[in-house]
Amino acid sequence: MPFDAVLLMSFGGPDGPEDVRPFVANVLRGRPVTAERVEQVVSQYMLFGGRSPINDHNRALLAALERDFAAQGRPRRLYWGNRNWTPYLAETVAHMRDDGVTNAAVFVTSAYSSYSGCRQYLEDMEQARHQVGPGAPELFKLRPYYNHPGFVAPLADGLRAALAEAGQDATVLMSAHSLPVPAAAACDYEQQLRECAALVAAEAGLAPDAWQLVYQSRSGRPGQPWLEPDVVDAIGRLPAGPGAVVVAPIGFVSDHMEVVYDLDTRAARAAEARGLRMVRSATPGTDGRFVRMVSQLMAETENPGSAPRLALGPSGPRRSPCPAGCCPASR
């Protein structure tokens, strides 16, 4: 049936210094994390005044979605719920029930398939509906969009602009969040990243061998294998300057903490130490094509027989809803 609301679902982040420790506790709850690691994460947020950029980006995306739906003559009720901080998902779902919402599309700020980027959001949705109880709206998660033109084109434009600034001879690193190797082996995350990176590179005019996929933001135990190479290590192996490196954050939809700390801070320092100039390309943010993608994903679900399922690359549009048991949690 047609959706009567849209729910923007995201990770969440602190809005001030007093929020940092409770937020980090929410993120790390149930995980075997050392006190040293906790303090390291806290200090990263404090470098930015104890405030994550992700909340402001989500507010801007909500406003852009509202304008886009209105421009199409199809206004929608818009809601926002987070996994780890206010507005918490269950509270938002309760508001939706009280507003009479019965059937909502859920757009998550993760473009790829993995446990943390897809399956866990599905579990969060079911848990929130269970907490709200009778009358909780049906929630339908829109499919992964790593190869949708509305995601690929803004990334390609950002890469093209970064190359114009850095020079066409710059080394290009396509960066995404790392995962534990067992978790990556249980899903299509790596395959989807490589497909997206190839699409972005081709649209930006790069040769197939003119870029490298790298990873960032790893956590967990030091001895646990995660996807590599790390972006900082990759920069450290580049020939010393003069020269330039372009880092394209293809794994992210906006400039949140993993971008402004792991790339704009850590990776930039590594490049400076090598005598290299680093240029970081833009994320989609509130690009009009990315914003319009949400209504396109909704249309293909509401009208499966007539609305196009837009996707680039060999894998085509991802199945929706996800098959049972996909992207299991790693132990």
C-alpha cells in the first residue's frame, strides 16, 4: 500500500560535551571494550567540542526531503529516529503511532549491505515496534542504494572536483568503514564497495586501475582481522612528496565523525607527514539527486509494476525486502 510517512533512521551522535560519555556507552554496550579504548573514542568527540556533525546533517536532509516532496506535489509526514541517541527510534515510532501513521518507508543513512549497515537496522525497527506495542506502524526499510544513480553521481562529481583541485596525477583512494573479516565474509559489503568505487571512478573519468579501495575507522581487539589496507597506512606507503592524494569517502552519505576525524584529521596528518597535499572529495549530503533518490526508492516499492528500479553496474537493484538471514552478525 502507499506509504503515509517517511522515517529517516540513523546512527545518532552527541549534541554536546555532556552527551559524549552516555552516547559512547550506548554504542559500546555489551561489547568487550577496554577503558583505554573508551577514553580514546571520548577524546575524538571532544576534539570537535563534544558534538557530532551527523545530527545537523540529518536535520538538513530532513528539510531537503520536505522541500523535495512538496515540489513534487506529494507532501509526506517526515520523522527521524536514531539507534544510539536522541531522538531514539522507539520514541519516534511512538510519535508516529500517536499521529495515526500506519505504514512508513524507512530510509537509513547506510548505502551498503552488512550487519551494522542493514540487518541491525531491521532488528532495531522490530524492537522499536515491539516496545511501542499495539498500533505501532508497519515499517518498511528501503533497499541498499550503493549503485543508485542518486548516490553515485554526487560522489563522482565530488571526485571530479577534488581531482581538478589536486591535479589529475593525484593518487586516488576510495575509502569506506572497515569491518571485521568474518562479518565481511558473511555479506556483500566488499563486492558492493568495489562496484560503487568503479562506478564513481568511471563517471569521474578515471581509468579502471587509477584508484585503490581503502578502509578506515576500525575498532575492536588489536589481534582481530579487519578489512585492510587502512587509509592511514595506505598514505604512509605512498612516495614522499611533492605530490597529492585524493581521498573519496564513498562509504558515507555525509560528513559525520568518521569523515571529519578519520579522514580530515588522521589521514590529512599522514599525508602532511609524507609531504603530500590531501584533498578530500565531497559526500552526497543534501545534493538534489541524492534527496530525490528517496522518493524514487519509495516509488519502486509502492508501484513495483510501473516505477523503474534504478541501479547502475552489474549487480542491478538490490532485493527488497532483504532475504531472511542476510548479513548475519559475526561472533
